Amino acid sequence: MSASPTSVIRAVGACLPDRVVTNDDLVAAGLNTSDDWIRTRTGIAARRRVAPGTSTGDLATRAAESALASAPGDTPRLVILATTTPDHPCPATAPQIASRLGLTDVPAFDLAAVCSGFVYALATADAWIRAGAVTSALVIGAETYSTIVDPADRDTAPIFGDGAGAVVLGRGDPDEPGAILATDLGSDGTGADQVMIATGGSRAPAAPGPHTLRMKGREVYGHAVRRMTTSAQRTLDRLRWPADSVGAFIGHQANQRILDAVADRLAIAPAHRFGNIRDVGNTAAASIPLVLADVASKGAVRPGTRTLLTAFGGGLTWGCAALTWPDLTKEPTMTTLDSPVYEHVAHVLTTKFDVLTVEPDATFDDLGMDSLAVVELFVTLSEHWGIVLDDAEADPELTVQALVGLVERARS
């Protein structure tokens, strides 16, 4: 083990809503645009949207479960959620996610840097591990922008989608695949109005009008290209990496034109550029981890390959992270909210334990079940799925969602 600890990506995971909304769907719903207009200006053909009642925390929890199911080693001792669309203005969503995952007594907090959020969160978790404060961390980028976008706004409605991605970091050596080797962050608050929800905060808590996102696309385009390029080049220079040595380039999936402009300026070969904007749109803080999971699931990049992540978002904020591609023990899965395990658990609770209503965040104590009833539930699920659940974890304070996570990890 190196005397100077380094954070290493041990696992990745992702979750996308089931509902696909195409450009033609938007036009049919009354948006004043066309499929050709959206494709030529953004590169987007479709995006995912959550069903009513599904929150950012729901997507984030499923992405985290996917990552944890393939994560070796220690249980994460830190949870950071990068998001602009938390479940509530107060409190933060991350502690609820940690609870749903069965991660008790760990520090958990939200981080708001808009579309740069995942890179900011990754750099923050990296710093905690390097400082020796924790040995492992769970970093999630999750968004439900469909809840803050005006469906009639042609500047934002075609662009944004919903989704979540997560990575598990552990302590390791800088020469390991997956090691985070450098990060670079920046901001410029004079451009705050370029990507903004003007009402609903303390400056305008009760202002009239919808609390929806507004974006100055032309100004954002120029800033994004310049800031992402500069931050990435500064990172390359710091590591003395020639551009042609980068085998995987993943930019925030804001707009295909922006991605191409940044990669061209950095002289990154087209074969080494990865993205998913055509199929899922701009998922803000979730975009980079979603691409990481997608590329990893396809085995498109070899472990140890030099990798560059760069992002730009409202604030204005921007950042970059350089790492080597992780050596994942298991390929990540792209999960959805339709979980057969959850459905089965809910069925057992209602039919065998006479529970009237099942909610993911409910504890078994909330459902009127004592410790022996929870043990019986563990036995029932173990028999059904052909797995072994540890009876020591059969705590009435466990949530339904946390139990689903235990079953899914045991099944994997």
C-alpha cells in the first residue's frame, strides 16, 4: 500500500426510468419544435422521464444498489449525492438514501454544482480518502429534471432527461486501475443567471410564476466549451499526459456539439470519445456516471486506460478528473425501477404478514413487525430466491428498500 493513499473506483452502477420520450413525443405533446431541429442542435433523439411519484432519491438508491452489488471490500463510510433536484429543499436527500441502503451512522450530504456535480462530488470523496478520513465512499449523481423543466420551453424541454449513476471508491495505490490521479475545479458566480431557477429560494421565496429552469443556451455554449477545454488541458499538463495517450474521454453530456468542440480542441481521437446523449439526453449530474456504467457494461475500455472526465454546469461551475479505467470485478447492470425483488417482498408482506400498504422507506417496525417476524421474512425470502440472508441483520428498524438491496446483493 502506498504511503500516500489514493482513491480507486471499485464499482459503478446506474438506473434509468422505464419511460422513453422521443423527440416526436415532445412535438406530439405540443412543443414548438421538430425532431430534426432537436437532433441537429443537440444530438438528442430521446430521453428518459420518471413516472409521477418517483423521486431523485428513488433513482439514486437503485443506482447505488447496482454499484454496491458489484463492489468488493468495505462498506462505504461516506455518501455524497450530486443533484440539483433533491427530494425536498430540506433536509438533504443523501441521508435518506444511506438509510435505505442500510448504511447507518455514516456521513451523508448533498452537493449542488448542477451539471458539474458528479465531478465535484468525486473530487470531494477523493479528498476525504486521501486525507484518511474514510477508506471508502459512495458517490452518486442523480437527477429528475423533468420535475423542474417547463414542458413548453424549447430551450430546456428537449434537452434534459432523468437518471442516476453511482461509483464506489476505495483506498488503493496510484498505479492501480481505477485510481483517481488528478482533479481540477473552478467557478464563476458572475454567470449565475445563465442557468437558473429564479424563484423558490431565499432571495425570492414567494415570487409568482413557475419554479422552472431557465437557460441562456448561446452563452452557456461558449462558456462550456472554453471552461471544459481549459480545465481538461490543465489536468493533462499537470500529469504530463499527451492528448494522444488518453484512451477514454467522457464529457458531461450537455450537447453533442459541445462535446465534439471540446474533444476537437484537446485533440482527442473520435474513437476514444464516449457518450450516450443520443439516447438519454442531458441528465446533468448523472450524465458522467451513466456513461461510465454504459461503457463498462460493454467492456469497451481496457483496465488501466488513461481516462479524462470533464464537466460544466450552472453556477457557473466546471471541473475535470483524470483516472485510469477501473478493473471491475463484475460488469455493472443498468437497473430500472421495476424490481422483481421489491415486487415479491411487497407481495409477501401483504399476503403473509397482513401489511396493508408497503412503502420503500417504511421500516418493519413501522409496518408492525417485531424482530421475530422480520427473521421469518428473511427465511421466506431466502427460500424463495435460493440465497442466504444473515439473520443478524433482521432488525425491525431496517427499511423495505434496504432489505431489497440485501436480497439483490445476495442474488448477484
